[in-house]
Amino acid sequence: MKPLQELVRENIWALKPYSCARDEFKGREAHVFLDANESPYNQEYNRHPDPLQQTLKAKLSRNKGVHPSQIFLGNGSDEAIDLVYRIFCEPNTDNVVAISPTYGMYEVCADINAVEYRKVPLNANYQLDAQKLLAATDSHTKVIWICSPNNPTGNDLDPDSIKHVLTEFDGIVVIDEAYSDFSSCPPFRTQLGSYPNLIVLNTMSKAWASASVRLGMAFASQQIIALFNKVKYPYNINKLTQEYASALLDDSFKVQRWVAQIKEERAHLLPAFRELPVCKEIYPTGANFFLVKVTDAPSIYHYLVDKGIIVRNRNRVEMCEGCLRITVGTPQENNELLSALRQYK
């Protein structure tokens, strides 16, 4: 890995972050707060939230096995994705490399930040070719994007190939592990100490069943997380979200039950789906969804919409032609889907 300063945009490295009123006060107990132009009324919600979410990060640290100083919390994972570009990529100069197909926000954020986005197709088994990924880089490549389990394909990418990229690339490697709780592969966040160029993304939207809360996570070295905290908006996670997430972390066994139930339903749903006349092929999955090639994806998609059942039509996505992406639901939802597809003609 290059020295971190060489990877970071010059203006970001020199940036003096916004100083919150509470950042200037430390070391004593206080009971009268007249520093932040807050209203003295509506006392449960009148104060600004903790800008660094320290109480929540302490709980997450125990749950994820990562030191609090190596955790960034964002307004969904999309905030962390955007910050990667803002911190490391000089607009109209630098580029990033990504597997394809994959999560679309990596490319959208590249376009927003005027950064060239280079796609490297996965192979026929939806696995990455580490050498092709590295061959697509040049002296202006700052970031490589990897998603595992991948979206929309659902499969786990080969860990050894990912490690090869981490070792050989001298820039930043981002591994999006939004779906890792449903996978049997160990998460890469446990290997931060081995790879100083590694950023791992996670979210409360999937396994934690809290998509509406918009709480994403990034795990990285203390030095990289300090850059995230410097560039982010001061109060990016509101108090209600912090309190909700903290309470859910106190009941993590409930989340484990949810994950176990989804994995159990996935195990029942996949063989039943293979028996359907519309099913041509189901691709391996380590996520809470699966990609399936069907006889006529657009027609089947619209048929299901008419039945009030919404799946994702991936027919126009590169390498996913003829495919639908189906999220594992409750037993009742899954049975309704199967019943509808058995009646399709």
C-alpha cells in the first residue's frame, strides 16, 4: 500500500473539519448548556446528537469484534460509499475499478463525483478474476470495489482471490459485506490488522431488519476512519437512529433468530423453486436473496406484479439476462410466490 497521504486528495488531507460546540468542551461534568444555540425546551430532543456516536460504537464494537476507533457510522452504507470518493478520488483525474455486475451505487457515486468507473466482468460462475481486476488499474486508480456476497448475483466471491487483490493493489480496496450475516464465509472485517488498505462496509438494513433506519457502517484502520470523521457532515446520525440501534444491539439474540429463520426459509425455498416449470437455473447464494434464470423474465415479472407480488427484474443487467432477483420472505410470502408461479402459463 502507498503511504496514506499519497492516496488522499490534497485538500482533504489539509482539511480542518468543522468544530462542533461539544467538541470544544471536555473533561468536566456540566448541567447548563448555553454553547450550541439550542432551545432549552423539549428536553428529550433539544440537544444535538453525539457527532461521533460513541455509546453506539462501543456496543457495535462488542458485537462486531472491531475497536470503536475503527468504526464509522453513516446515513446508510451509501454515505460511506460517497465518502470514499470524496476522500480518495480527485474529480476528472482519478479512477476506480469494480467487478461487474454489482451494486449500482458504486457507479452512481463515481458519476456524481466525476470519477472514471472501470468495470471488470465476473467470469461465467460470477467469480472475480484477480489478475484481470488488477490489470484494469493504473497510476490513477485509487479504489477497487468488491461486493461479497455480491449483489445482484448473491454468491460469495472467492476469499483467496480477494486476498490477492488486497495484497497486490497499492490503493484502497472496499469490500461491501452488506449480506455477510447470511453467508458461511468469515467476514473480512476480522482481518483489518492484516490489510491497512482495507475498508469493509456493513449495514443494519439486511440482517438487522432495519432498512428504514438508514444506518450503515464502515470498518477500517483508525487512520482511515479519522478521515471519514473529518469529511462527514457533523451530525450525520440523528438521536432517534442512535437510540433505536442501541436498543436493537441490546437484543442481538432476536436478530440472530431472524437470520436463522431467513436461512432456513432459503433452504426450503430453493429446492421448491427448482421444481417450477418457469425455472431454468438458480445461481449459488450466500445472501438473503437468490438470482434465478427463468423462461421469460419480463413476462413473469409483470405477471407477478399483477398478482401483487414484487420481485426484481434483472433482465437488463449485464450477465443477468433472463434473470429475476428474489428476496427470501416469510413462509407465507414465499408460499404465495410459489403458488403464483405454479399457475403461470
